[in-house]
Amino acid sequence: MPSKTKPKSKPAGDPQAFSQAAECLKTLAHPVRLRIVQLLLHGRYTVGELAEDCGIPDNVASEHLRLMQRCGFFTSEREGRRVYYQVAEPHLKDIMNCVESRFLS
């Protein structure tokens, strides 16, 4: 008697959602951007503070931030003449935990 196998349950998958996820993951796939994420997970920073830590010019840091804001990773808040950036996407913490445990431990 042939054995009956259960049909495998497949996880939900939407090509458009995966495309969006891939674009945002590509955006993260840069050493300076990963460092910026790591810093912002620990507090608010200005462009100048992030640039100084990363050893890059302010305009380059601004471009990195702009790309990551487009994915919804960060928000910015103006206080007087300064603009502070902070994490808006809580899942970045999980991604950074994975990166740190694999590559920084």
C-alpha cells in the first residue's frame, strides 16, 4: 500500500515584496552603512558625528543616510540648526545582531 505523504506547507512569498527586501538589503550591504546602523541603534547622531566616526566627509555620510532613509530605516528630527538621525525600523536590531555575532565576535 503506497504511503501518503503530507503536502509540504510553503511559506508565503510575494515576488514584489522580495524585490523590495532585496533592494533594502543591497542598500545595507556597505561597511559604512552597517557602521551607521550600529551607531544609530545606540542613540541619535548628527551627520557630522556619524561622518567623523566613519572617517568620511559630511556630504558622503549624508548620501548614505539618504539612501537608507529611502528604505525607511531612519527618521530625522531637526533641533535648531542640527538634524539628528535615529532608527525607524526596529528589525534593523535583529539584522545587526546577526552581523555582529557572525563577524565581530
